[in-house]
Amino acid sequence: MLPRFSRRALLGALVAGAALGSVSAPVFAQSNWPTKPIKFIVPFPAGGGTDAFARPLSKVLTSQLGQSIVIDNRGGGGGTIGAEAAAKSAPDGYTFLVGAVHHTIAVSLYPKLGYDLQKDLMPVTLLSSVPNVIVVNPSRVPVKNYAEFLKFVKDRPGKLNFGSAGSGTTHQLIGEMFKGATGTFITHIPYRGAGPAMADLLAGQIDMMFDGLGSSAPHIKTGKLTAIAVTTEKRSFALPDVPTLAELGLKGFDGKTWYAIWAPAGTPREVVNRMQQEVAKALQTKELQDAWKNLGADAGGQSPEEFGRLVSSEVTKWAKVVKDSGAKID
């Protein structure tokens, strides 16, 4: 029989060993991440601005990580349906939300969200930032420049409409800002994503959009859409000949769309940091640099902390826009 002291020492060693094993097992598992396919929830239908960035990114990340990145499009509710699904997913490092600035608007526009953006989702990194652009279907709005456009709109109060990716998106809020700044009235038509809205704009079912340049650029280049003005304070390198609303007289007008990645709260920090690093690496590849350039986008890649600060500032910014514009969910 072992002496009393030895039994205690042995028991302590066994307890310590068990505790160490319970801690080291998940750490070991995380260090091997990923060991299975990863799901990217895109809270808008295929064909929209978010999708335009998520799909090429997923292709490069699949190559880097050695595991498939599966795109899960869940449109509706201005992106809130997909965001809620992501927020309620298991925080195991295999589900991420590829969303947009729209989520920071929803915080103040939707009275009852099924999730808390800043508590239920962890910021990972920014993917891209793009200007919004006023685009019209030339068969419905036959104008060539901003002066003609503004006159056309003012001569038809309430008779024109603009589509958006949904209530509470930058497409709607920038439209509301424009209406307030110019004293015009254009009817808002929300869709379940920028893709369906763009399809109707190209088909001549609606008149215009205040759209992210990412999904509009290809159609502007082919002449299917006419670009009237960009909504950022500086001109876009992708459309250097298109003026800004600020230089056209709407001083201080600045509205852009950004896209980013979040993880469900509780996702291991090691996994979040690894994903951020892999995204930053992917954004340096020629494949994505060319893709982002074609979409008129500036690349992201910031740390989770830096992106988190952007989210907080945007929640405050858009809350003021919602209040000042009186925007409502349609």
C-alpha cells in the first residue's frame, strides 16, 4: 500500500493530467483546423454584390486551406434572415457569415431582430469596400448626365421607382438620403437581394438603383445601364469619368457599401485569427486583385479588432441616417 502522501500526490497528478487533457484536446483540434468543409452563409441571393465577392474568395480559400468552402445563399429581410442563421450556428469554426454594411443598418431599422450583431457575431475581417452608384435603365430613364437626371426625376414626382437589395440596406438608405437632399420623391421597391433587383432593372421592370458598384460595373461597361453619379466623396478608379454627388452640389454626401466576414460568437479565437490571416493572404493573390479591380473595389484584410471598430462606428452612423431620413421597413 502506498503511503498517504504518495496517494495524494498520485491523485493530484491524475487530476492535473485529466485537466490538461481536457484543455489540450480542443487546442490541438483547433490547430489542425480545418478538417472538413466550411460553410459561408451569404444572406442575399446569388448574383448580388455580396455573392460577387464571396464566390471568388471561396475559390482561393479552398485552395489555401485544402477544404471546400460551401456557399449557402439565404436571402430575405435585408440580410437579417441569413445573419440570424449564422448567429445561431454552432461556434465550431465551420460556419461564417459573409455579409455587408447592411447589417449595421438593420440594428436601428428593424425593431425586433432575432440576434444582436455585436454580441452574437464576432468580427473576422473586412473583404472589400466599394462606392455606390446611381444607375438607370436608359430605356426607362433616357438621360445622359446628372442635370438631365435630376430634371427628369423632379418633373415626375412619385412616378419613378428605385429597387434595392431589401429594406435596411445601403441601397435603400442612400436613396432616402438622396431624396432628402434633393427634395425629390422616388418610390422604393425592396427585393430579396441586389441580384433580383438588378435583374428587374436590366429587364426594364424598374427605373433605377442606388447600387453597389460591384454588381453594376459589368452592365455599365456594356451600356445596358447608365451611370449618373457615384455616392462617395471621391471618384471611383473604376469609373473615373463619373462625377460624385458631392462635386455635383450635394456637399458631404458619402455613402458606400462594404463586405465582410463574421463568425458566430464563441468561435475559438485561434480559428478567427487564422481565417483573418488566410483572407488577408488571399486578397494578395493576383486572382482576387484582378477580381476586386474589375468590381471597382478596394481590398480589406484588417484585423478582427480593427474591423470591430468599423462595425461600431457604422452602427452609430447609420442610426443617425435612419432617424434623420425617417426610413421605414417597406
